Amino acid sequence: MSEDEHGRITIRAIADEAGVSVPTVSRVINGRSDVAPETRKRVEELLNERGYQRRRSTRAPSRARLVDLVFNELDSPWAVEIIRGVEDAAHAAGVGTVVSAVHRRRASTEQWLDNLRTRASDGVILVVSQLASPILEQLRHLGVPMVVLDPSGGPTMDAPAIGATNWAGGLAATEHLISLGHTRIGFIHGPKQVLCSRARFDGYRAALDAAGLTYDPTLIYDGDFYHQSGFDAATSLMRLPEPPTAIFASSDQMAFGAYEAIRQAGLRIPEHVSVIGFDDLPESRWCSPPLTTIRQPLAEMGALAARTVLEMAAGNDIDSPRLELATELVVRESTARLVP
């Protein structure tokens, strides 16, 4: 029988021995009526036999009051959009939000876990590209509901996941450029270990194939979703003997970096080079020229993640292990028809 670091029996251990889900055990503990009598009896017997200690709380048993929102970093504009969506949904439910950054360092992650144990949070929303297995195991032992929100393509971590249709977005971005007559389309890749980045690239490849265009690896440059990598990649693209007439940067921040590289090359957007991004950050409509991009519904994803983890905290089962919200092409002034 599994125990946490304080020697207490966990909800996960009770669920495993009873052959039921963690939310089912939570419903029994919270006195919910929507549990079969035989299941309730079996779980209650195990709770008593194993000496499970219920967390002391002054909160209503079926209503969460606090959720944790955890990022690798907080230095990206899309993090602000996600926070806004989570906070809006949590506030509407009367729930507080605690935002943390673990900075991909073990010490930071363990400190956050210590704080989580102290707060006895009702749910965790993870916006991380990776998390060490021992840390995940500790989270499971705590019996805290988890949801993964993966604009950065994090693994499912044995938890419900909220994402976006990245492949479809990559396809739509490239099809838009092809429809304007562009056949040499540069692509600035995000981190290759990140699932959403690979999906956007696969969408790019699929659009080229569908249009009968030859894939040219010399037009592909790596990036990391941030401005500098977009600048570096676009600088290299503009120095090619036959530079592309359009660039698909797989994040808006990399597209902004490409803007500066194109300016320094003495070229204009979209007269000489069309540029399309991915995210539709608020800055996209205010840059010059306003950026054509693929809208990723970051705030809506955050709100859905919050509602999902609150449903789990209330002991309700989640119908789907993964939900993807639709991306959308937003046409502005950075793309134009190719003039021979």
C-alpha cells in the first residue's frame, strides 16, 4: 500500500486497491450520492482499514477553493493569456489561483511541491514541456487532480490534457501563403522535442504535398519560439542565393524577430516577403504591418483547463482524456499576393 512522505495512505492507493478511479474515491470521501452502493461500501471499508486521514478543511466538501497554475517560465506573452483564462474561470467559480514557475530546475519544482502540500490545493494545471517522473509520482500520491495545458506540447502525464489543433493551424498557414502564389516558403521551426512544434511543421509539409510543391530542407531553420531565434533564422533565409518569398514562423514572437531581420536586409513586408506567425498574441495586431497569424485560443484553453480541474476536484469523471480547441487563420497586412 503506497504512502506519502509523511506516512499517510493516499487516495491513489485506495483507488488502486479498490479497482476504481481517484475521482470515485473522492466522491465517497466527500459524501457524494452518485456512487454505486457496492462501490461505496468497498471504498469506505478500505478507507477505514487503511486508516486514511481526510485532509482537514473549513471549505465546503464539494467545492474547490484554490487551484495551482504551474509554468516552466513566465517570460512569454502567451503565459499571460493563459493566466487570464484560468483566472477568469476560477474567479467565476469562486476559486483562487496560485501561479508558479518551476524554471526547469529540480530545486524549484521541489519547493513548489512543498508549498502545494502546505496549501492542500484542490487541483493543479500544468503548463510544462516536461516534468521528472519522481515529481509526477509525488503529485499522484498527493491525490490532487491534474490537468495538462499544452501549448508547449507537454506530455499527457497520465492526466487530462487541453490543447489546440496545431497540425490544422500549420496546414492553414501554409495553404494561405500558397493561395497567394508563394512556392518558396521558409519555415522557422519551434523546439523539435515539443509536440505542438512538430505538429505545426507536419501541417506545413502536408500543405506543400497537397499543392504538389517540392519540400526544400534548405528553407527550414530551427528556432525556440522566442524573438532572437526568429531573427537569426530569417537572417539566414534572406542570405540564401534564392531566398523565400514568404516565411511561416511557428510562433508570433519568432515572426516579430523575422520582421527585424527583413528590415535589416533592406526589404519590406509584404512587398518583398510575406510573413505569417502562430498564436495571435495581442501585439500581433499592433506591429507594423499587422501580423497575419494563426489564432491559438490561449485564454479559452486556460479557462477550459480550470473548469476541467474543478470538475475533477468535485469528484466528477472527465469524458475525454484530451480536448483540442480549434485554431483560426487571422489575415492582416503582413501577407500579400506574390507579384512576378
